[in-house]
Amino acid sequence: MASSFSAGAKAELCKNLPQKHCCALAECFGILLFCNSFASDGIRIITESREFAQRLPKLFRKAFGVTFDQQPEEVTTGKQNFQITDPGKIADIMASYGFDPKDTVSLHINLAVVEEDCCKAAFLRGAFLAGGSVTDPAKGYHLELTTVHQSVSREAYTLLQEVLSFYPKTAMRGGGQVLYLKQSDQISDCLAYLGASVAAMGIMEAKLEKELNNKVNRRCNCDEANTSKVVEAAQEQLAAIRLLRELGRFEQLPPKLQQAAMLREENPESSLTELAAMVEPPISKPAMNHRLKKLVELSQEV
């Protein structure tokens, strides 16, 4: 089965583990605040990304020195379920972010964890891996991050504005808080910032291809419209010439108009430029247009 664009972007982000401990902590923080459940009674992370599922155990060992209490025996396709239920592990993880499992009412982004620029990127990368998705640019432009924590959503909005200098849109969906982007350049910049440069390039390539196709379509439509106008004008000119002949007025026309009329009769599908080039000596396109218009005007005076 072919991988989706979103799955490909996540796979690209999972190629390398963070080298610094602070970045591992920050990425795990993004994962935990945007995952299925991060509470004092348990942590649950569900993902369909094979690469993210392979990354999680290594990342949590690097950040906290802990293992999951429940995880797939073998990473395969479909949903992968990771859980931590041990109260001691949960307390240690929460303490890493300044939370006390006994009196934490609502979660928020501890700014001390994302103080460094590298940690900001790591945090948002974790948020995207756990709670994000991006639409195939061939179908549309949409990137989103979803969390159940209202304070986290507001603070992530501010963080995105700080590091990328644009403002995501917000929405609520099924009890979740959604931050999303709809502009191709913003989505591309965001993916590049997270570390998915290939996916970012894919966004821009799709945009360029769409723009090229639109340009070609507009040109074709324009050419088709121009062709229709040429055909209509030629039909009008031929009808005028026939009328002038039927009324016996053709022979009374000036030689230049007779010449133009005969060229049009002999070349009903030719453009003005082509007809002008057939005159001996050749004349300009406006000159040929003037002669044919004169024929139409004369036929209307009858």
C-alpha cells in the first residue's frame, strides 16, 4: 500500500534521534502534550506511523531513561499502542516538565523546556508526530496540530508565531483544539523548520506544477477563444463577399478590396497575418483587417 504524504513527512522526521538531551526532552514534551493521553493515571500514545513507533522507545529512553509498560511486540502496519501506567515513571516524567501529578489541574507548555531554538523545533516536531497531519498537496494545502489541552493550543499558537512569523488558524473538533495552516508557503516553511525538507520541497513542487497547469489551461482557453473569434470573423467576411457577388457589386470594388476578398475565399481558415503575407507585395495585418472590414461595411450598406 502506498504511503500517504503525511506518513512520508513523519517518516522523514524520524530518521535521526535528537543528539542533545534537552532536545529529546523537548520532543517528548511535544509528543506528550499532543498525544492521546498524558495524565497522572497513565500515558497513552497511539500512532499509525511505523517509523514513529520505532522511534518512541529510543526517544523515551534517551529523555527519561524509562521503557514503556505496554508496546507492540513487533512494529507492523496499523495502529500501534504505547502505554506507561507505572505511577513512579509517570511522576518522574511529569517532574521533568515541572508538573506534580498530585495537583496538576491543567497542562501547559513549560517555557523553560523550549527556551533554546533547537528545543523549540524539537517540541513542534514532537507535536506534529503525535498530533499532526498534512494533506497531500496534489489534493489541497492543509497542515494541522491537534491537542485536547486548551492552554497548550494557545501557547503553541504563540510559539508558532514566534518561530515562523505567521499566525495559524484555530478550530475545535470533537473536543480537540486544532491549529491549522492553509497556505502552501507556510506549510512548506513549517515542514522545513521541523526537519522535513523533502516534504517541504514536495509542497513547493506541487504548487509550481499547479501554477504551470493553470497557466497552460488559461493559454489554451485563450487560444481557443481567439480561434473562435477568427472563425466567426472569417464567416462574416465570406458572407459579405457572397452578398456583394450576388448583387453584382463585386466587380465594382477597388482592386485592393477584390484581392482581399479572393484571398479570404481561397483561404477561409487563415488568420489575418497569414492573409496579409499572401498579398503581393505583402501588407501589414492591420491593413488586411481594414480591407476585410470595409467589405463587411459595404455589404451592410446594400
